Amino acid sequence: MGDVESFLAHAIALEREAARRYEDLTAAMQTEGNAEVKVFFARMAYYSRKHLSEAMARGGFRELPAMAPEEYDWPDGTGPETAVWAGVDGYIDRAEALRLALEAERRGHAYYAAIAALAQDAELRAIAGEFATEEAEHVAELERLIAQHAAAR
């Protein structure tokens, strides 16, 4: 990935998908009756929508490429977080939901961090670095929540 426009097109797609998946997890935790994790996933959906808005705002004055799903340059041929979410349904339990969310956030972080580390363009490095930092914060939040639930058992 060599330019900011392409990065933002990818970030918009990634964050849009993440917001949808966190909304799915929020609904799944509602059916399980797990209020604390439901609230956490709702907050994560909010963060993903916020990141989506930030990416869209940054792209607002640029001409972003219109990309068909097969045109995205994703690691392993799919969005960093997309493959992780295949197991989400209304019957997912809290532990599995948290495990999937952590894996997705780690993959999202790795994606943004790799771009930040490898990009030649200084602006692209900086923007990708910001996104990587935000994803690292999400990873840390999930790790804390998982540890709290493990300790409570």
C-alpha cells in the first residue's frame, strides 16, 4: 500500500465491517443476558463507527478509489478482521465472543502497524500509525476484560 487514498479506502471498509460485527456481538450478548459485555461491545461498535467517520473525514477532500470487494489488497485475501467473525451468531457465549473480538482487534492492529512500518510516504506512515495506536488500545481493553472474567471464575 503506497498511498494515503488507498489506505483510507481500506480503512473505511475495515472499520465499517468492524462496526457491524460489534453490533452483532452487542445483540448476541443481549440474548445471553450479559449486560457488562453487551455494554463493552456497544462501546467497541461506537469506536469503530468513530474510526470510520475519521477515515471518511480524512478522505473527504481526496479522491478515494472506488473498489470492488475483490480489488482490496488484504492480507490473506480478506479483511484483517472479517475472517475472524465467521463464528458469530445469536448463540455465541461470552468467552467465545471476547476471544473472537480480541483476535479481530489483534489482526486489525497488525494490519495498520505493518503499513505504518513499511510505508514510504510519511503522511501514510503517520495516519496508519494513529490507527495502529487506536487498535492497540482496543486490544489492551479486551485483554483486561478477559482477565477480569477469568479471575472471576
